[in-house]
Amino acid sequence: MDNSAVTPAAKRLADYKPYGFEIKSVDLVFDLDPQRTRVTSRLKIKKTNLSQNKLMLDGEGLALLSFKVNGQVYEAFRVVENGLQVVFPFENADVEIVTECLPSENKSLEGLYYAASTFCTQCEAEGFRKITYFPDRPDVLTTYTVKVIADQEKYPYLLCNGNKTGQGELANGRHWATWHDPFKKPCYLFALVAGNFDQVTDQYTTISGRDVALELYVDKGNGSRGQHALDSLKKSMQWDEQTFGLEYDLDVYMVVAVDFFNMGAMENKGLNVFNSKFVLANAESATDEDYFNIESIIAHEYFHNWTGNRVTCRDWFQLSLKEGLTVFRDQQFSSDMSSHISNRIKQVRVMREHQFAEDAGPMSHPIRPDEVIEMNNFYTVTVYDKGAEVIRMIHTLLGQDGFRKGMDCYFERHDGQAVTCDDFVQAMQDASGVDLSQFRRWYSQSGTPVVSVSKHYDPANNTLTISLKQTHPPTAGQKEKQNLHIPVAWELFDKRTDEVKSGVFSLLNDADDLVIENVNAEQNIALFTDFSAPVKVQQAIDNSESLEIMLYAKDSFARWDAAQSVYSDLIWKRADTGGDVAGDIAAIAQQLISAGISDLGLLSELLSLPGFEYLSEQREKVDVLTLYSAREAVRKSLADALNTFAVDYIEGFENKPYQYETSDAEKRRLKNLLLQYHTLASGQTDLAQQQFSLANNMTDSLGALHALRTPGTLGCFESLMLDFEQKWHDDVLVLDKWFALHAGTDRDDILPTLDLLTSHQRFTFDNPNRVRSVVGTFAFYNVPQFHKEDGSGYQYVADNIIRLNSVNPQVASRIITPLLKWKKLTGPQAENMRLQLTRIADTSGLSKDVYEKVTKSLGSD
């Protein structure tokens, strides 16, 4: 590999040392210009380690214009690759640094950048060093005062963290605004935005009676699509007060929506920056899923005000301290706002389809990693979603009241500090009295535990013994494992009555027995109810027992999980033997239809097959196309079995005016699922075309188009897609849906189609949303075309990763994920994928983001 001579150094948790200086305050002045922005930084620095005589200030891509100490030009420093090394004999000193950066040339969308006539910042994880020289690490907390200067006509809104303290006009058509944030924060939470927007305002009165101004900034003409975001913000503020006693602390809370953004959103203190797709919504342009995501992500970023901002991470290896905890909080909020079971299944799908795969792959890492080359690569489903499951297990073990006491203790001890995951667990343990010493291993141990289950019923004593054994397969970089503290929630139910027993058993040793007394032979047990731990379960259970759980368990998750188990067995039977399973599928469908399930969200889930990624994780090696064909055959059988029911439901559906309510969304979801089955079973397009023409909302418009993405109806699909494009040509967010529909379609001419999409006048490789909608959708979701035997799908994605590597390494690094699984594949796919990874690895100037993933995949055991 060309890159082997210059191997990027790994950063290690074990090497952490406190910064030897305190930044008591920082005063920043931004003189904004798209081509060349001048930043003046004035730091009040106090030495905290008196033996430390070298001050390290991080910086990247900056032009240094002047450096002063205590008002005098100072030259006792040297510019190094990653910043400034300053000889610093002073105990206290005022340092002034003047630099220039190039916002319009910054296509990485990190630091200060200029896109779509707007200045914007993104500083997490290490973007602040692209703005000015500064200790760019999360344990350096200080207060910020900021002055922003810009052209008044082009950039009437000058926004920054905190409360606005002044504004005025200058000569030559420029103006200024000053902001002060009274709360100490790390530089990754710094934010600045300057542009011309529609402003939507509201107000919230906190539990203590303080009035908080709510301000939403969106692209001109989109103000009417911002109300749902503001309503979601108010719900979030109220929920956090009621659930955790946490009140907002500034005079204003601002949200800015921008189109050019690497992430979903960023929780900068008092000034959240959002990807527009997670802010803008109305019935015509946004789906039910869009409405849900906006509410959820608005909540997530707001909840960070305490879990991430007021209490932050000591170092980036502690990322799950804020992200895992805040994901758990937004999940609880979403469950309270809508359907618990629909939310829980959605969360578990992410775990099983994506996180389990990450655990088993070359990028496997604990939720608190031990080392990293590029920190951006650890914004992962492991840190976020598995991290949330670890928090959920603490909640399960402590109970709701015990968890609340732990949260209160955590904030009382650590408000205003940068702390560790251990600090959080210790607060939970001390407040509740529950021993979490073994539980802490979840933070440092990678991989997905496997729990083996066997059952023995003793009719003489009416006891049921559940024998549980935990094992921990080796993972990349971590071969030796220890036993974990695994909470096993269980439910004993009787299909003849509503009687139910339940509890939580702690599995601590290699093997333990759960013994339940007073059990009759008619009762059945469901284990790991509500997905009480992120584990894989192995047990000898026949389909008749699973079907009983599916139909009669009281825990809705257990019912869905049992259905997934039955479907999985039938799909693998088809893949392994080619056997006909249509009769089995028809029987399941009939039982579900006859069960009279009133929860339509649950019914939709029970009628949905396991995702391809979840199925592929059930085997060590996978013949991708055989498995995909087997799943499609079972899906066709299920469609055939449901066709009559589907037609009756669709034709009887009341097409009311759109509103985003849980019950209405669940009805639409079931209807659109059944429309897909009907179109697949019959090959007829009438119902889908009728729905498309009469749709009064985006959910139903896309539902009709999804239903027509089958080989027999592609002609109709393409015709309606032309109509869709003409209608939405000028709406980039809706057009992203059009791009993704095309990119995810199984068609033999997919590569020419992708080329047409990327040459579309509304497509640009500079915009992460556009890239994800085409290249990302193809790589992650178009299974048969991405995995074509000739390797052309892999080559297409590799070509675009190489192109993106020099433009936006973060986006390139995320899209490369499907290419990392070559060792799991059989047939020509394995070698073809490896060849493309090798080609990427040999690319000159490979970013650390991509280098880390490629080399770990090619070098993994």
C-alpha cells in the first residue's frame, strides 16, 4: 500500500493526561468574508501544572497573522503539523492570536465553512482547530464572548452561543453583534451562523416561571414548514422538566436549519445547527417518518443541554457518556409521545441489523473505545445505540425511581464538569445502592454476548428451570472476555387467561439457573422481554412454541421477536434447501389476521419480514444473492397469503385530511405495507396509481411509489417518478427521496441510472444529503445490484469513496461501511470486494477517516 510508509498514529485512552493550563475566558472577533475570514482570539490563560512550560494549541489549515502575549509580539513558538507549540513560562498571561481561514474552500464542512450563501460552523469532534489556535479537547472548559462582523445586506442574522449582549452598524454596509455564554463549555460546543433566513419564533415558560425565547431560522420561503419543530422543542422542554427536573438555563434557544451538514444535528449550547431534513415539515412534503424524526432529533439535541453540555466528556473516548445517555433519553421521550412498541422495535432493528454487524466486523469496539486513529469514526451505532441499551439496562436494574435518583446525584456532583463514564456509573450505584461493579464491563468490552437457553419443567413440583449460559466470542482487537452483568427480563403467560408473572433475573456467572415456582404445564415463558439486554439468544425452540408466544404473550416485543424467529427459520430453510415454505407462511398470515390485533403498529411489525442485514448476521458466512432470493421468495409467499386482506383494507381506508397523530400514522403504515404486498402478489398497478393520484400527504405518495418498485411494475413506477420529479424539482429535501427511490431500485441498468442521477442539475457531491441519497442508498440498501457477481457495484461505490475522500472524508468514511464485510461473503463477492478495498487503500492522500477503516478491514484476523 502506498500509505503504509506514513501510518497515522493512534490515540489511546490510556495516554490521557489533564491539560496543564486553564483557559479562564476567551474573547473572539470574527470578521466574516467567504474567501478569507479573520479571527482574533484573546485568551486569559492560567497555568495549572507549574512544571509545564510548553503550551500546545491545536490548529489546522490556518494562516497565522500575529501572536502576542500580554500585549507584546511574542515569537517563542513554532508551527508544527497540528498546531502551535509555545514556550510558556508565565503563570498567568493574556494571549492574542490573529488568524485567517478560507470558509468557501472548506468542503469538509468542519470548522467554519461557507455554503449556500451562509456561514456555519461544525466543531464536534475536532473542528474548532480549523477556526483558530486553541486547545481543541473536551476537558478544556471556558466562557465565551464573541463579536461577529459581516455584510448587513447579505447576512442580516449574526448568531452565536449564549445571550445576545449588543448589536450595531458599521461603515461600508457592515454590522456587528456580540454574544456571551455564561456557562463554561468545551470548544466543540462553539457555534456561529451568519446568513439570511426566515425566522419563526415562539416562547416557552419554564417550570420556575422564566420566559425563554424560541427562535427557528430556516431558508427563505420555508418558514411555514418550521412549526412542527418548534412544537417538538416545547414538548421536549416540558418532558425534561417533568421526567428529570431539568430546566433550560439561557434566555434564548435557537435552532438553525442548513442544507449542507455532515450530521443530523449538533447540540451547540443554545444554538443548535440542524440538517434541514430534520427541521422542515408539512403534510405535502414530509412523511410520517420525517415528522417522527424531527420530533426525536429536536428532543435529542435539546436533552444534550444537560447530558452533554452542562456535564460533558473528559475525553473523546467517553463519547457514550453523553451520546448513549442522550439517545436513551430521546428514546424514552419518543415512547411517551407515540407508541412504545413501535419505537422499541425500531430501536432493536438498528441494533440487530447494524450494531451487531459492527460488533462482529473489523471496526468492533467497546462503547468506550480504547484507541482510535480518527475520532469521527467512532460516531457509531455502538457508541450511540448500544450505549443507549447499556443505559437502559441500568434503568432496568435500578427501576424508574432508582434511575432518577442516580441522575439527580450525577448532576449534583458533576454540573459544570468534564467527566467519565465511570463517574456516571458511580453516581448511579451510590444513589441506588445497587452494586454495578461487574456491570461496568459493558463499557470496556466489545462484541455481542451470546446467551444459550435450555428449559426443564418439573410437573411434580410445578417448577420451571431456565438454564442460562453466557459466552463471548472474540472480536477484532479483543480476544479475551469476561462475564457481564446481563439483566434477563422474563414473562410467564397462559394463553387461556390474562394471568401473567414477570421479573428480571441477573445473569452474572458463566451459567446460572432461573427457577420459577407454581408453574402449570399450560404456561409458556418469553425471555429478554422488551429486549432487556443487547445479546443474541440461542435456544432450541420449535416454531409451534414461537407461534404461541407470537399470538398470546402479553409483552408486545416478545410477540414480534417470536414472529421474527419463525420468519427467519423459514427464510433460511428456503435458502439452504430451496424448499417450498408457502404453506407455512400462509398459515402464519391467517393466524395473525384472525387474531384480531387492535394495535395496528404491532400488526404491521408482525407482518414484516426480518431485514436482510439481520438475517445475514445469523450466519458466519453468507451467500448474499442466495439469501436475498430466499427472502424475496418468502416475501412473495406472504404477499400472496395477505392479498385478499390487503385489498379489503386498502379499499376500506378512509382518506382523511392529513395530520401527524400516532393512530393515523399506524393506519397509513399498515395500508402502505399491504399495498406493497398486493402489488407484488397481483402485479396490478391500479390501487397504487389511485393512491398516488389521490394522495394528500407525502407518506402515501411515497408508499405508492415503493409498491411499484418491482420488476413487473417498473414501467408504471418510472412514469409516476417523472410526475414526482416535475412537481418537486425545486424542493431539494423532497428530491432527495426521489434520488433514493431510484438508487434503491433493483434493475439491471442501475449503474447507468446512478450516473444519470449524479449528473442531475440538482445533484452535487458537495452536499452530504445528495451523496447519501444516491451512493449511500445504493451501497446500503440495493442488495442485489451492489453485490452483483461481476463486482461492478463495489467498483462504483469505491470510485465515489475515492472521489469523496478529498472532498469530505467524513461522508466517505460512512459510505465505505458496506465494503468492509468482505470476509463474511462467499463466492466471487468476497474477492471482488477485497480488490476494491485494496484499490482504495492504495489511493494517494488517503484521509485518516478512510485509512483507519480500510486498513482494519484488510488486516483483520
